[in-house]
Amino acid sequence: MAHSKTSAIEAACARHNHRADALIEILHDVQHAQGCIDDEAARVIADKLNLSRADVQGVRSFYTDFTAEARRKTPVKICRAEACQAVGSDKLAAALETAGHDLETIFCLGNCALGPAVMVEDRLIGRATAERVAAQMERTK
């Protein structure tokens, strides 16, 4: 692993005082900094927090926001819970897939009154349409 990557991981651990109970926050910081939490990053985090690699790998693999490899495209998170399905999330998902977007299914983005709900990066889109999602994707480039 390059020294700068290791430094970024060590800095994330230090920002949280090397506390094992801050593992999720540290994983978010590392994911944001390098686009993924690869096996080497998980090893460094485990060492810095005095956890087993299995502990870190278990949390990394449990939460869908964390990935072991950098994603090629910005994923579009689409809510497929009942409230969003009732207002067209299935049809929207089909349109987004046809447009070539990398979709990730989420079961509630907490925006039920404004469904269908979609998230691009950290931007929540209520009453989402394929056009609104495409416009947001352009802004994130």
C-alpha cells in the first residue's frame, strides 16, 4: 500500500482517538478518502484499533455502503420499500437501468412522503425521475 494511503487511514483512526467503538465512522472516512476499504486498509485499521481483521471485515461486509473495491461509476441508491414502490420506484429503477446507471437497492431512505426516493452520492432526491437523477449525476462528475 502506498504511504499516502496508509497515512490517510492512520489519520482517520487518529481523528477518532483509535477507538474501536468508532469503527463505522472510521470506515466511512476511509471509504470517502480512497473510494473503498480494500483488504490492506482493513488490516491497517484492525492494527490501529487493536481489533481482529475478522472484526473489521465483518463490519465492512455487513454494511452495503462499504466496498472492498472502488466502484467504477457513482451508484444510484433507489428506495424499493413499499411506500416508494407505490409511487413508481420499480418503473423508475427499470428506466435507470436502461440508461446504464449502477443501481443499489435500499429499503428506506427516510423520505417516504416524497417517493420515489433516490440518493446520488450524498444528495437525496425526492419525487425522483430519470431526468432528475441524470441531472444530479452530471453535477457529481
